[in-house]
Amino acid sequence: MTSLAHDETAAVEAVVFDVGRVLVEWRIAGLYERLIPDAAHRGWFLGTVVTEAWHMQHDAGKPLAEMIAELSAAYPDERALIEAYGTHWLETVPGPVPGTHALVRALADRGVPLYAITNFGVDTWAMFRPTFPVLDAFRDIVVSGSEAMVKPDRAIFDLAAARFGHAPEAMLFIDDNHANIAAASALGWQTHLFAHHLGAAAADLLAADLRGRGLIG
């Protein structure tokens, strides 16, 4: 599950992870399955009101309170449910992605420099980061909302390379999003497309790739 547009046999100096759906699960539905018992209402709400596309504004830097106020004005009958997204957002991140935390620990034990580039809003990152100690192993994390730039824009990859201090071709970038992987590969990064849809097998495939590169035992 790697992109071979560049020399994937070159030595890797650092490993760069995505966070959502690589290190932690993210399901907006996880919150609203509890709050909206009616399946038809819930399906309409998640497809029309609180959607991943709407949330992406937050990843790009828009404050969550501003987004919630605007959406509540557009859908006043849904105000309480929309406001719950701000107060109960952590319920959309139910837990770690199976198997990947063990790989982070294995890389850290080998002394491999670890970094992350994540599409994450400032407000939700402030809620999430204290709950996720595995990120303590990372030397630096580029958070899209803090930078007002998002993957797959070239700018966020260029910023990350400058901050991390390694050439793109010397870093392995791991992400579950095809567009993000394609963008990184086009800029010279080594890449691994994390197969989140395969469940626990995704971490096994990543482990095999890391092992093949000599990064873990």
C-alpha cells in the first residue's frame, strides 16, 4: 500500500503520521447515534447539517463557535443538536485505531524521529490533545487549523518539511486519504497509504512496510 512514484528504497530519516483514522478513530455519527434515536432524522442530519464537509471549515482555521452559530441560524430547529457538536465533540473520537500505537512505540524505541501533519481545528485539537498521550512521542505536529492551511495543499507539506528539518525524500508520510498521499508523493515524499477500511489489517500492512524499510524489527 505504498506509492512508488519516487524511490521508496531510499533511507528514511523520519516518519510522519496523519492523526485522524490513522492514530485515532473519528466518527461524527458516534455522537449523534446517541443523541438522535430516529434513524431517518439522524441520516438527514448527518447528510445535510453536521457533515464532514462542514467540519472541514474548522480544520482550515474557522472557530467552532462561529461555525455552530452560523449553522444554528440556518437550521434553528436543530440548534440543540448542532450546539452539542461543540460541547460533546470528544464523543466523535471513540478511541485509537487498532495496532498503530504499538507501531509508534516501536519506532520511538528505535529512536526514529516522529512527526505528524493533521487536518484538525484549533478548538477540537485543544480538547483532543490532552486525551491522547501517544502523541508525546512526536517531536513536532503541524495542525492545519493553527496554520490556516490544510492537506492536500502543497503549502502545508512545504511548511512541515521546513519545520521538521528533513528533506521530503527522506521522510515517510502515512495517511489514509488518497489525495493527501498523492500530493505528498508529487512533492517527493515517500508515502504509505494507510488502508483504514481494512480495520486491524491496516496496521499489519503498515508494520510490514516499516519492517521492510528497516525501521522496526
